[in-house]
Amino acid sequence: MGFAYTLGAVPLVADADIHAPWNGHDTRVLVVAVIGIGIIVALIVALKIHAFLALTIGSLFVGLASGIAAGDITKSYENGVGSVLGYVGVLIALGAMIGKLLADSGGADQVVDTLLRGKAGALPWKMALIAFIIGIPMFFEIGLVLLIPVVVLAVRRTGARAMLLGIPALAGLSVLHGFVPPHPGPLAAIGVLNGNVGITLALGLLVAIPTVVVAGPLFGRLAAKWVTIGASGAALQVSGGAEQESDHETDSDQPKRTRTPSFTMTLVTVLSPVVLMLIKAASDVWMSKHAALYPVLQFIGDPVVALLLAVLLAMYTFGTAVGFGIPVLSKKIGASLLPIAGVMMIVGAGGGFKQVLVDGGTGTAIAKIAIAAKLSALLLGWIVAVLIRLATGSATVATVTAAGIVAPLAGGESATHLALVVLAIGAGSLFFSHVNDAGFWLVKEYFGMTVGETIKTWSVMETVISVMGLGMTLLLSTFL
């Protein structure tokens, strides 16, 4: 997925010389990108090399073959890794702490028990609904680290296939990330196209609901038949392992909990960062930037601060309030970081690979192809976003690039049509996440899937979202 941290650091491909004639370097970087992706897949699938090493090797190859100066290749890679780990790494760590305390305190059991009430067939729909609500103000990565431990616990308790519940949750988070402000991609496109945030938000939700239904619970049934895994991966170590530990702790330094948090308190704790970020988003839209309260809301609604406050709250609601002492909490928080260390390094390497592709000029080459096609702003925006997404792996890079390219075509259009162009671009930016996308590795590691299984589930789900989103925007464009 595209991450919020990229927005300020990503160079606009539209600002590059995209109107210059096609040249040999453009052909070269496209071929190199394809070969680089093939190398990564081969190293992981055929030679069983760790994904972090494979991504690093692929990045160095792409940098050298694209013509980046030898002394700058590692700098490009390091910048990509650092930009991911400098932001997403912190979010993953804080989210893992909440997940560990949620599971050990019995709070996750409270959520799962409530979800399991009623018909079993409704559980995927409940997962999609929860993810949809959480996804409105919350970045994809944050929602993932908070929600997936609950999904995995529900899978363990019901014996269901992981994808039956996992795909609806992933779809709910991903759709909101691509279509709805205040996520960075839609906001960036709105800014470039001079669109209206309110209209885009309203139409984005209208497009998002049927898209989540199709790509979530409905596709989840098919994905569960393709990939029949149960609870596994890093999420199981955070939630499932924690559950087992809390049930069988006998060491005097690790006493059993004496109480269980109520369902209400569990929801308050888990949703507290959501509320804080939603308040920040509302202040961006409706509050004057000169208001005295504005900087305060911006601070507490920042994802890092919001999650940190949630961790501190969880240390009480899921810690001291249920009988855990401070030394025990410290050990649990330390233990929560062990399962996600490998995940963070793989996600960081994915960011490094993406940055080398961008710096090598792959995005510029694709932009030239799109302009030569002479399509409508809506279709051109989707296609450009798809191509940039496939090449760079970043939804935010794809969105900003596509918006910059179609801006001249969209000039003079109504606010409603501009909103639809933003949504079409957002849909294209989600197309077929694969090995150059840090989100791909995050999902793979959390669910413990192989590369092939991740492609058959996560990558196909992202494609369904992209195509469904385009279809909905085209449909709305005929009526609005």
C-alpha cells in the first residue's frame, strides 16, 4: 500500500519531462523493472531466499541496470527503507503492543465472543463492517496491525479458514485507504485537481460500500477455497501465542489476570486512536487553521501520537485494571516486538525497492505511454494509476502521478466530475499489489502465507477492488 509518510517525500513524476519524446532509457527502465520483479520472485519462490535479502538484491540490480550512479544506488534504497521504517515501523510496533495486551488481558476474547453471537454466516460481514468503520480515519497499516490479531483469534475459535474472515477485513481497510479522505492518496489527488473534499468523501463512501461487499465477504468465500490455511503467521504469534500464554502462565513473575476487561472498555481502548484521528480529520475539513484548538487536535490525532496514547490507555485497561503489574506489562510489551521484527525489515526492504524504481525513472516512462494514449481524464487517471502502481508498488506515488497527468484534462470540470476522477485514480492505485509493495509483505507475514498464496488472495482482492471501483465511478458518471 501507499503510506502516509511518502506524500511529502515522493517526487511528482508529473513534474518530470513526461512530454519529451520516448527514448532508449524509457524502454530500458521498463524492461529492468520487469526483470527486477522476476528476480525477486525467483529468489523467494525457487531458491527459498529470505524476502528481505531477495528485495535488497532486486533493488541493487534495478538500480545498476536503470543507470543510477553506483554511489547513489544504496542511498536510494536506504532512503526507501528509512521512509518506511521511520513511520510504518513505529506504527507496527505500537499496534503490536496493543494487540499483545488486547489478547493477554482477554479483551480479544470479549470482541470475538460478541462477534460470534448470531449466525456463523454473518461473521465475514461483521469483519467487513468493523474494518470499514475503522478504515474511515485510519491508515491501512494501523488498521491492519489492530484488526488482524482479532481476525486470527476468531479463526482459531471458529476453525474457519483464515481467508474467509481475513479478506473481508483487508477489503474494508484497503477500500477506504484508496477512496476516502483523509487518506493521503485521495487528499493528494484532491489537492492537485482542486477538487472538493466533502463531495469526494460522500461519493467515495457511495463507491466504497458495494466495493467492500464484492471484494470482501463475497470474494472471501472464493479466496478461502483457493488458499485453505488456518490461523498462522506473525499475527498468530502476537494474538494466538499471547492467548495461550495467558491461559497457562504459572511463573510467579507472570501471574494470571484476575479480571477481564468489559466489551465496552475493550472497544473504547481499541477505537481510541480511531476517534482521535477522526477528530483530526474533521478539524482539517471544518476548523480554521488559526483556531487555538487546531494545533492540539493535529497533535493528538497524528497516527503515532494517537497509537501511543492508545498504548498508554491499554496499559491500564488491559494491564493494571485486570491484575497485571508494571514489571509484567514491560515484559509483555517487549515480547510483542519479537514476532514483528522480521515483518518490519521485509516491509522496509519493499519500500527500498519501490524507491529505486522511482529514482530510476520507471514512473516517468509509464507516464509518457499514458499521455500518448489520449484517453478521457477518468479512464486515463485509472490507467496511469494502475501502471504506476504495478511499477512502483506505492498507491500514493500512483495517485499523485496520475492526478498530475490528468489535471490539464480535468480543468473546468464540475466538482462532482472531479471527485469521480479522484475516485477512479484511487481505484487504479490499488490494482494488483505484488512484491514491490510493502503492504504485500505485511499481509503475507501476518497471515503466514507463501508468495503464491498472497498473490491468489491479497493481490487478486486488490484487483477486484480496483476494477469494481472503476466500474462504480463510470456508472456514477452517467448519472451525475
